Amino acid sequence: MNPLRSSLYRRLLVGFCLANLVVLFVGGSLAQRFIEYTTAVEIDWSALARDASHAYDTGGGRGLAEWSREQHREGIEATLFEDCRPLTPFRAGPIMLRDLPSWLAAGHDVLVQPRPGLYLAVQPVQGADGRTRQLVALSRTHTRLHQHTRQTILLAVQALLSLLLIGVIGWWIARSVARPVAALREATRRMAAGELSTRVHWKNGRGRDELAQLAGDFDAMAERIEALVAHDRGVLQDLSHELRSPLARLQLLLDFARRSEDPAEAAGYFARAEQEIQQLDRMTGEMLALSRLEGGLPGDQREPVDLAALARDGAARAQLEAAARGIALRLDAPSPVPVSCHALLLERALDNLLSNAIKFSPPGGEIVLGAHTAAGQARLSVRDHGPGVPPGELAALFRPFFRGSNAPRAEGSGLGLAIVKRVAHAHGGGVHAENAAGGGLEVSLLLPLAPAGD
């Protein structure tokens, strides 16, 4: 998997980028505000004017220029004006230069704020030669702080704010990652302790990242494991219950045969015992097939199959058993019905449907086996003319070991239709049973049609 396409990676990347942007803009702004509002050393404009005048008196223009460069390094743009002309170069915006003559003509101290965060001071001062000059100073702060000290404070405050902001954002990111991991760990621990109903149920409101997908996969896995374990337990319980009756009859028949003094009578008991053994063998085989279908073992080995041809082959296999009971088999498969399926499983399901229909059909009756395409699905149907099923029992007809009120009419284990249902589900289809008009039961196996390419 490409990590650059990972939503978790994108979330972490966005978080760290957000932290850097917050530190860059918010941290710098807060640090500047901190300096401006917590440094209590105000600029003494009168003293600054006297220093400028002394520099000019002692060094002339060159001395004043050197003094101006020193003030510039500390964040103040300052010089002396004489007759409204600067004695050294002075940089200011056009609006301030336009209003500066009126402030110089005022003849007294002036401190204005042309725009937020910028101060301009005009301070008259008398030089050693007796002439009056005016200091014009421009500063971004109203406080006097050495430039090196200012930078040190700025870096220190910004570093502290950066650590604080990165810590908060990092905690938020770590918490968003650690919570689903902790939930998965707790669910895994409970699952290992035997609580098969454990689920993570993690819902991520910011989208389904890899951790949310992992939690969903864990829940699906846990649900599957719980279903398989519950099914295996149910099968073992049902099998143990269903095996008691034939085993008890088998034990009783063998006991009668052992006590019988007539060989012919004993042979009859042995013949019935052999029938019970065959019944046990069939029941065990059907239970194994049902367990495999519940476990989802088959179904992956799909191949193109014509359902109409499959129905013809099934009818041919069942013809002998139906003829022995005087039952007619009629095939209704006018055209090919392509499906993609596990052929052996589908044959077993069809054989179970036909066997069930033959068992409950009266002598001289008819069974109709159909293969059609209906509503975008393949439909394999078996309809008999037997007694049907009471409406209240239709819903339970495909439950393992369910035999209903018509069970005394025919032998069976109650697993045949349950296997049909599992085969249908293994192929993404379904099964439906209903009492047909005119009597009898019709069971329909519905399967997806094969893709056009197949």
C-alpha cells in the first residue's frame, strides 16, 4: 500500500502543517504583542532629542549620521530637522512626509500614531549654537528596548509558544490515533478471553481512515467467528440430539437379534439394524456437508454452468427413484440459463430438492422441474403435488433438523432443505418455498445470472 495515499498519513501531515502554520503566524504575533505590552521601558523622546543634538554639536553631520545608524539598529528611525529640512537622510512614507511640515510648524512636542503599530514623535531641542532644531523619530513601538534584547525575548517567547502549540496539537493527534488503538487492544483482549460478542464499534466522524477500517474489519471478523462457533455448537447439539433415536433403535434391534432363537427373525432384526446404520451414515454425511457450507469452505471454485442442462441431468438421476414410486418427472427448461457456480454443490442441492419432492409425492403424482430466467435471476424450481406445508411452518422449513407436522409421511433427517439454503447463500442467491395453487409444495432456488462475458 502506498503510504502517500493513506488517509492516516494525510491526517498526520495536515496536523503537523497546521501546527507549523499556527506557530509561524500566531506564535510570532503573540510574541510581538507580548513584547509590546510587557516591556515597561518607555522611550524618553526629550532625552533622545538631547542625544541627537549633542551628536550634531560634537560631530556635525557625520556625528548625527552615525547616531542615526545606531538608533536604526535599535528599531528607531530618527534625525534632526532644521528649517523643515532633515540634516541626515530620513525614510518615511509619503503620507507622513506630506503631513510632517504641519507637525514641525506646531513648535511644540508632538506624538502621533499615523497607523496602528507606528509612532512618530516631533521634539524641539536647542543646540550649542543657540539654534532650535527638531528631532523627528519614527518607531514601531512606544517602548525603548535594545535590538539584541528584543530579538532574544522574541525568540524565547516564540520558542515557548511553539512548544506549547506543538504539544497541544501533537496531543490531539496522538489522542485521535491512540483511542482506536486502545479500543482495538481492549477488544482483542476480551476476544482472547472468550467473549465472542466483543465488538469495537469505532465510528470516526472525520472519515474512515485506516484505523477505522481496521476496527470495522475486526468487527466483521469477530462476527464471523461468533457465527461459526455458534453454528458449530448448534450443529453438535442438534447432531447429538438427532443421533440418540437411531442409536437407541439400533441398540434395541441388536439386543432383539441377540436374544432371538429364530435365525429368520434375527436376520430381520439385522436388516433393520443395517437400515438404521445407513440412516446414521446419511445423517452424518449431510451434517458434514452442512458444516462445510456454513463455514464458507466451497463456493470459490466457480465455473460457467447451464442451469437447464443441470436440471436435465438431475431429472435423469432421479428418474429411477421416481419410477419406483410411480411418480412422473416433467422437465420445463425451454432455453439455456447460464450461471456461475460450484457445479457439485448445485447438483447436491438439486438432488435434495428432488428427493424431498419424491418422498412427499403420492403414487401416480407428478413432479415438475423448471429452469428459467426471471427478473434478472436464474430460477430453478421443483414443484410436487403432495400434501404441502402448513403456512405456519414455511418459515422454519429450511432450519436444520426441522421436519414439521408432515414428518411421519416420509423418512429423513431434516437436513436436506437446510443444505439447499446454504448452497444458495454460498452462491449469493436465495431459496423460497410456497404452497402451490392446486396443492403441493414449490421450492425455488434463485441464483445470480452469469456475466455476459461468461
